[in-house]
Amino acid sequence: GIQVEQSPPDLILQEGANSTLRCNFSDSVNNLQWFHQNPWGQLINLFYIPSGTKQNGRLSATTVATERYSLLYISSSQTTDSGVYFCAVEGAGGFKTIFGAGTRLFVKA
Amino acid sequence: KAGVTQTPRYLIKTRGQQVTLSCSPISGHRSVSWYQQTPGQGLQFLFEYFSETQRNKGNFPGRFSGRQFSNSRSEMNVSTLELGDSALYLCASSFGTVSFGGDTQYFGPGTRLTVL
């Protein structure tokens, strides 16, 4: 099945810093989503982005489907950005969503 | 619009028992997917229901089952509980089916199951 790898696994930032999270996938995908899981366990959808670039405030994402990767950019990070960021894909064959292992982000005040 | 709701939020069971978890999707959403999250295995897909039909199933034993009702609410059942079933069970809803390039998923707060 499709493999999803996220990097880095852990990231510590000073408030105000920028960061880039990466998601590599091993096969063609029908869709790709980025989620943020807050410290209470709630998963929040950030982007539905099977290809192209999207922006939402301080966050933006780019997926280059032909090269099988997606990037999540966080600018001017805030302590509330702390948590785990997951990339999830559905392979071109369909059938189920596969999550990466996540990037754990901690933003220091 | 109200978000995805899951009940109960916390549950403690003993080995061998069975458990039923409930998920109410966002109004108008027809697809409900279930996921298991554990520290060791991460987030794993359990199954997806769309219009009362199971569309897809992950690699879990037959002890894990589910169903969807005509109002799109979904339940999942785990029989003969094992210690390894302790996990956060998350439900997600979307308007269309997730399969074949579907839709944005919205997650509920989860049910934390502890098996003793």
C-alpha cells in the first residue's frame, strides 16, 4: 500500500519563527489533507490539497503531486500552533485514508 | 452548524467485554469514517460508511464492526475487547464519500477507550 512519511518528526520553535513541514508519499494520490491535532486530541482540518497551493492566514500548503510531496508552511508561529500536524492521503486506487506519523511541534513563548 | 459529536467521550471496560461507540455527523454529511489512534500505531483507518453502506474497511479483525443509520449517524462495535484495543477512537464526517478523491473530513473529539 501507499507509504506516507512526514518530516521532521519533532520541531521546537521560538514564537515568531517560520517553519516548513514535509509530507512524502510513495504513490499517486486522489486527495491529500493536512490536519492539526491539538493537545486535547481534537483533529482540525487545515487544508484539502491534492495539488497546487492554498493559503489560510499564517498557514499555507503546496502539493506537487507529480513529485509526490506536500509542504505545510507556518509563518510567525504562535504558542497555539503547538500540537501534532498530520498529513493524510488517499491513494489513487481509492479505498482508505492513510495517515503519516505526524510532526510534533512545540512553540516556545 | 453543529460539529461532529461522539459519545461517550470516555469509557473504561474490561477484557472480554464489548463496547459500542456512537458518532453523529455534521448535518447534511452522508459519509462517516472511523479511525483508531494509539501511541504505537498512530492513526489507522477502520472503516467508512456512506448512505448506510460500508464502502471501505481497514486491516482490523472481525471483532471491529460498524453500521450507519438512515439519518447518517454511525455506531462502531468492538467485541471481546483486548488490552490492545485501548485507544482514542475518532469519527470523521464529510459530505461526499472519502473514497475516490472525496471530500474534506471533519473530525469529532473522539472517544477514549481504556481496556483493563
